[in-house]
Amino acid sequence: MILIRKSMAFESQSLKKEKKYSGVFEDVYSMAILPKELELEKESHPKFELRFQLPDLIQPIREFSRTREVREFLSGALAGAMTKAVLAPLETIRTRMVVGVGSRHISGSFLEVIEKQGWQGLWAGNAVNMIRIIPTQAIEFATFECVKRAMTSTQEKWKQAESHKVQIGPVSLNLSISWISPVAVAGAAAGVVSTLVCHPLEVLKDRLTVSPEAYPSLSIAISKIYKEGGIGACYSGLSPTLIGMLPYSTCYYFMYEKMKKSYCQAKNKESLNRPEMLLVGALAGFTASTISFPLEVARKRLMVGALQGKCPPHMAAALSEVIREEGLLGLYRGWGASCLKVMPSSGITWMFYEAWKDILLVQRNSL
């Protein structure tokens, strides 16, 4: 018995030693003995890992937001939003008088809106007007500043170059672009670009303002306009708008910059204060609106003519229709209401724009 127990103990010890070099597969009676070198090689085999690293976009976005162009864009958006929130009632009255809806007098039109729709009617279409004015003013001011700087830089480079001459026999012609006003070119470009981008919102705003019964909400207005004429209906009146925008926008920006510069030179000042910006901006808007107002009347007739079942085919037809029905004075119908809206609007817009631009650009330089 002693010998048997010793042999069994010996066998158990030998089995423990073999486990150091073996791998066990569940069944203790079936063991595969592997060399130690193969086990070490198996454990040291590297694992395959697949890693993805997303690009760091925070820094480029931060740098982009600090650029001058972006801050001018934001200044225009904020200025437009704040101005329209205050002056929405005047915009409603002006639109109704221009297109010939309701009373021909400012006070009468004002009372009509309140009687039919309440005080809220004075802000009819203001939601889409806010949606319209924020991108419109942002694009307009940003385009104006960018084109003005580019045009000024081009003129300076053109002056430094001496090769812009044409020799025709004994006659030498010096090709100069110094006579072109960078402000006028930038103003025209600002009006055209903002109009092309935001014209459908202008159509929606006018439909909601003039006929709230037919277009009670923004979604219904979009659906009806699209069913009536598709995408083209969203750009109804685009041609007269662009034609009317050129003189208005050019004069508007040119007059503001010219009066601002002249006033600062006369008073020996570097910049205007806020009340002076308000006054100069109002005068610039008054001048531009007076010059281009007949085209504004034709534009409004084309944009909302479909509501009355008689839409002139083009701007010349709209102008002749107004003259035939109301005489030459009909071209300035609603001019008083327009001035009441345009003058404070342009003045407040310039004041807010210059204020926001100073804040954002000063903040940019301090960072």
C-alpha cells in the first residue's frame, strides 16, 4: 500500500510539471503538450487595431470667425434685424399704398389695418420680413465692404503701373480708372448680389402683407406661389427689381459715404457720432428713394399684380399702366409713406451697422 501511494504521488507531481508546458482542452484526459517557445511566440504576437482620427476643425473655424469679412457680415445681419423689428408698421403701410390697396393716405391706411386686423396687422408679414432682412442686409453690407476694398486696391495698383497706355500714331492715350468711384461700384454690386440671393423672400413678404386672407401663413404662401408658377413665381418682378436696385443702391451708398466724408472734413473729425450717423443715413436713404421710386412702384405692381388678376408683362407696361390710370403723379404714389419708412430705416440701419462693426472689429483686434 505504501508503494502504491508513493507511485501515485510521483505521477501527480509529474503531471503538474507537464502542465507548465501544455495546453488543456476542457477534457483533462486529452492534453496537447506544446513547446514553451511556441507559447511565448503566440503571446508576443502583436494585436491588430484600427484607429480613426478626425481632423481638428475647431481652430480653422475660430480663425475664420475672426476675419474682417465675417464680422462685417454679422454686423449687417444684426443691424437689419434690429431695424426691421422697430419699423415693421411703416413697412406695412408703405407696401399697401405702393400697390394701391386701401386708402391713399397714410393715416387712413394705418386706421384700416387696425380696424380689420388689429394692432397685430401692422406687423403682418414681419416674420418673413425678419427672415428676409437678416441675410439681405448681411450679404449687402459684406459685399459692399469687400468690393470697395478690392476696387480701391485695384485703382492703387493701376496707378503704380505705367504700361496702361495706348499709342495711336502721335496720340498717346492713358487708360485710367481713377474716375470710377469704388463706393458707387460697391453699392451697385451690393444691391445686385443681395437681390439675386434674397428676392424670393421679398415676394413672400409682399404677398403676406398685401393679402393676409389668401396667404394666412408662411407655409401656405410658399405652397400657393409654387403651385401658381413654380420656381419662376418666386422670382416674379426680378428684372425691374434689379433695374430699380442699381440706381437706388448706387446712390444710397455713394451719398452716405460722400456726405460722411464731407461732414468729417468740414468739422475736422475722424468719424461721426451716433446721432450724426442717424442723420446722414436718413438723408442718403431719402435721396436714393426719391430717385428710384418710380421703378419701385413698377416693381411692386409686377410682384403683386397676380393677386388682382392683372399682372403687367414687363416693367415698361407697368409704368405705362400707372401713368394711364393715375397720371405722372401716380409714379410717386406712396412716396410720402416710403420716405417715412426709408429715412428712419436707413438712418437706424447705418447707426446700428457702424456700432456693431466697431464693437466686433475692436473685439477682433483685442483678441
